[in-house]
Amino acid sequence: MTVGPRAEELLAAGGLISVQVLNEFAAVARRKFRMSWGEVTEALAAIRVLCPSPMAVGIETHELALSLAERYGYEIYDALISASALESKCDKLYTEDLQHGQTIVSGPGKENGLTIVNPFRGR
């Protein structure tokens, strides 16, 4: 499987990634791209070289994700990714699955927000 130039550019820039993102990559790679488990493992290893130390999904992340899912109407999987990004104090979340430009906060009155950026918008 080859990823597009924009995805490669983002990965090469580094950053943080959550275990949930790795899980979703594996699921999509198998289901949509029909990659073998060996190919999936190889691709995940390459991603982890560029984005080492994936953020774990613990109970705190799960609880924040439930709150975000309810507040923003997200599916739990998208909420888990958003919660991991908020807990890591990221200010941007690159995804094509959520609303471009939307700002997510961890709770009412919270100042630090996470802005959704669709890196493929307009391409």
C-alpha cells in the first residue's frame, strides 16, 4: 500500500500518535486495503519510527472520550483519538474524519483547545 504524498509529508514531520490511531490503521489496512498481517506490521513499524512512543489509552483517556463522544456527537473511536490528543496537550489533530476547523476542549471552561485539521482539504 502506498500513502499519498500529503500523508507521507505529515508522517515525516513527526509528532504524536495514539495507540488508538495504530489500531484504526491496522483495521483499515486489513479491511479496505486487504493488506496481510505482515504488511500491516511492517507499516506500523515504519510509522512508529517516525512517531515513537505512542500515547497509551488508559481509563482516564476512556472516560474523557466518553465525555467528548456525548458532547460532540463523535463515535467512540474518534473520541478516543481526540481524548489522547487533548491529554498530550496537542493543539492540532490531523484527520479527515472530523469537522475541519472545529475546536475541541476537554470540558466546560477549559482554555486549551484542540483544532481539527483536515490535511487533505482542498486537494
